[in-house]
Amino acid sequence: MKDLTARQVMNQRAPGKHRVSRNLYLQVTDAGAKSWLFRYMRNNLAHWHGLGSCDLVSLAEEVEALAATTWSARKWLGRPGLEEGAPADLIVYETDPRADVRVLAAPRRIVLNGRIVG
């Protein structure tokens, strides 16, 4: 599926959900109203979250807002992302906590700033 460009977003008139980027979609109603949607997966099901009217928020502003909730925020803050030698924080569990939350009480390994602390 090819992403829409800013010009295509402006010119899009066909009703439906149109992919702008990986999780950002343009929704066009039968009446021609346009709004932004955020698509995310949960339990292997697609969910949609409305982000507001295209009349109020530009494509550039939507992309910037979504980037702030991702690895792009680390870059903006001057922090490294997932790269060789970068500090890392993570917790390792025996099993998937989504299957049984009791596992959260007993982490197997805790890593802070790239060092094993537990």
C-alpha cells in the first residue's frame, strides 16, 4: 500500500480511509469531511482513534505529533535510539506478561543504562 503525499491528501475526495503513513490515515466521509485517524493493533485487531479535523490540523502537524510519541522523541531530546553501544533499559520475564500478569512480580533480568542490575 502506497502512502499519500501532502498534495494527494489535499485533493483526496473518495470516501473511506486512506493511508498517509504507517499508522496515520485520512478519513473522508460521504459528505466530503476530512479527519485524521490513528490506527493501532491490540490483540491482533486493528483499532482506530480519531485525531481531529484536517481543517484544524495540517498533515505536517499530525506527523510531528505522532513522531513525539515514538523513537523520534529520543532523537529530538538528543538521546540515542536502538543502536550499537547505546544505553538500554529493559526487563525480561519468564513468560509473556500479557498472558499472565503475575509474572510481573518476578522479573528474570533488569537492565538499566546497559547494565544488568537485577
